[in-house]
Amino acid sequence: MAPQTPRKKRANGVESRQRILDATVEIAGERGYEGTSIAAVSTKCGLPASSIYWHFKDKDDLIAAVIERSFETWLAAVELPGEETGTPLERLTGMAASVAKSLVDAPDFLRLGLMLALERRPTEPRGRAVFLQVRDIAGAKIVEMARTLVPTLDEESVRLLTAYAIAGADGLFVQREIHGDAVDLVAMFELHAELVYAAAVRMAAKGEE
């Protein structure tokens, strides 16, 4: 049998990594952080534990990679549509709908991240640190949107609205995790966006008085 070329080896390595991450998503979704193990992931993906350890240092590194991959998919949806797409409110609700759809399709980032964020351990898992870092990135994008859509908002109002927007989104996501498809996450995110925008406009007007 002819030896594999470097390109074929890289392709196989990428495929194996994705198989491992996909299996971890399933295991973690069923069992949570504590119930996820390298042995369980190995059984699920059909690759030996040695292959998993070749890609990832340990379980914590593996969970962090799952969060990072899912976040990249989610972050692509957090883009404000251009001015040609409608009014500021229409642009904001359009973005909110895209974010909700991305969370329905790839909920791993928020599901696993919230699990880790609510835990307190003597040694902080890398996955928790990664989740908090990527939340900061999401927060910065919301700050940018607030300044773009309602430029007369003062900095304190922007900070307050950003914290409120993120907290509300977390709550809506948890509501869907509890009640499943009975919760229309897209409609809820659109409503959330409308309420946040109304609050922003009201706060801006009050600041101009």
C-alpha cells in the first residue's frame, strides 16, 4: 500500500478532529460536563482514545474546542444588516432572528458555556474561560450595534442595555432548553430586540432633555 501524502494526512486529521468534536457535542448534550469522558467520546466517534489525545490535551481542552467551534458559527450571525435593508428596528430584528436561528442550529456554545459559567471550581476549566472570553466578544458587537443604531446614547446607557440584551437572550435560550419546540426562539428574539430598541430610544430621548 502506498504511503499517505502529507495532504491526505492533513485531510484525515481534520476529518478525525471533526468526528471527535461532533461526538463530544452529543455526549455533553446528554450528560453535561461531568458526564463527558474521553472514553465515552471514543466509543461514540469510533476512534481510539490515543487519537483524541493527539488532537486534544484532555477533556477540558476538548470541551473548550467544542465551545469555540460553535461560537464561530454563532458569531457569523451576529452581524447587523446594512442600512439598505430597512429601518434601524428592522435591521435589529433581522439580526436577532439570525442569532436565534443559529442558536437553534448550533446551541453547543451557549448550552455548554452556561453550564460551565454557573459552576464554581477551585481550578477554572479552560472551557469556562473560553466561554467568558467569547461572551466579551459578543458584548463588544452589541455595544457597536447600539452606538450605530442609536448614536445619541450615552456610555452608561449603552453599557446597561448591552448587559440587559445579553441577559435576556440567555433567559430566552434557557426557556427553549426547558420547553423545547414549544418556544419559538426566533419570535422571542425578535420581540426581545424590539423591546431593547424601544428602551434605547427612550433612554436617548431622556438624555437629550
